Amino acid sequence: MNIEDIKKIKMVPDKPYVSTCDVKIYDEVNGEDRKRFAIKLEYSKYDIDELKKEGLGYEEIIVHYKDWIYSTIRIYLCYEWECDSGYDEVIKILEEAVKKQF
């Protein structure tokens, strides 16, 4: 894979709610941030219980969500991507929400 094939993005999460958090995705064009789209993380009790029924524990659920985030953004961008800022904040929101359900 060439370095040109990797898109640099920024993630900006909205204020998280009990069961969801909207995350805006930006890329850079001509030195300016451009909003591309938003994704919605859904981590309600029902969502987490369904993953638990599949035999996933806390760590596996976090990996599941990380994979979902990556593949969802990859589909919308049509590029492999790396996040310059905001990813850690999004994962922290997710980890705190899931941890409350264990």
C-alpha cells in the first residue's frame, strides 16, 4: 500500500449520551478541514447484551467496536485511513460506556 492511499482524518465526538455518541469525521483539503460525514456509535444495554450473548467479554467488545469504526469509515472514504486527532477521545467514551455495563 502506498502512503498516498492512506487518508488522514480527524474525529470530533459530540457530547456522549447514555447509549449513543455522534462522531464527525473531517479530512483536510488544501490546508482546510472539511467535514465529510458523521457516524453514530450505539452502545445501549441492548447492543452490549447482544455482544455478550455472542460470548464477547469487555476487551472483545472494545475490539469489535474499533473494527466497526475502522471499517465504517473506510467504506465512506473509500480509502485506508489514519486518525490525526480525536480517536483516543472517541475510544475513551466507548470504553467508559461499555465498562458501565459490566
